Amino acid sequence: MKKILIVGISVLTLTFGGLFVAKNFNGSEPKVISDHAKVVSFETLSEMENESPIIVRGKKLGKLGQKKVKSKVNDNIISGWTEAEFLVKEVIKTDGNEKVKPNAKISVGELVYEHEGIIHTTNGYKEMKNGEDYLLFLIERDGVLSIRGVTFGKVPLNTDDVEMYADEDEPEEEVKAERANFAKLFNEAKEKYGK
């Protein structure tokens, strides 16, 4: 009787353990919270070029870390960003910044971070993928090279995907229209600067 009980408990444990693993590791995207912020937006490539003091082409090498900002009231995380290491392959435009030169590794701030298994992003910004090529329109603020217009200034060169998170609350038609506008702008940039 003890053997049957032990075998039964073992089977139940394995079954529930398997269900737990399947439920939590089903390959689905992690939960994403997208905060909305007022940012500079661009209708044309020339506007984005004129408003971006630095334009580079290169590859994301990896993540250097995350910066999180806590509330002074209750210690909750209220904002943050990811610091990415980026290899500059070509400098298209510079404001004289000595860090920005061909073959240099620069640090780029991306307005996305992970906290307690949840991805927090600004305006649907999706982190650059390691090893992928990008055209970046940058501005330096407080010593940090930031992507211009958050989602506007990161042009993926290895895909036609605009690499943005969809806002769950936004109607599907609006998401499609927004992505079509980004795709048009990104395609202009790819045509001008090459894939």
C-alpha cells in the first residue's frame, strides 16, 4: 500500500510540475507594459535627419546593463532604461562627439527595461536584437546617447519588421496604420543609406 501511495504521489507531483512548466514556459511573449510619453515625432526622413545630430550605422553587441529609477516616496520603480553596447560601422553624421567614430563601441540608451519578469517600455519601443544591424538617429542628453524620438530613430536593417510592441488597448486598425507609417519612414532611410 505504501508503494502505491508513493507512486501515486510521484505521478501527481510530476503531472502538476509538468503543467506548471508548460503554463509558465510556453514560448509566449512576456508581459509588456507600455507607458506613453510625448516625444518628437517625424513625418519625413529629412525631418528626422535635421533633428538628429548623430546618425550611425552599426550592430548591437549586447546589453551592458539596466538603469532603474525609484520613487522617492515609496521605493517603487517608476522608470528605467537599458544600456546597449553598439559597434559603429559607419558614421553618417556627427556633431563632433569624440566617442562616435568608425569601429568604436558606444553606449546607447534604449527606453525599455525588465523588472520582475515584466518588460516596461516607452511608446512600444522594442530593444535592439544582439548581433543585428541598425541605422540609429541619436541625440546626446546628460552624457547618454539616446535614440531620437524613441521609436523613430531605430531603423532595423536585417528585417522589414518595425520591431515595436503593439499596445493591447489600441484598436488593430490603428496599430496597422502606425506600423505602416513607421515602415514607410524606415524604408526611405534604408533606400538612402543602403541595407
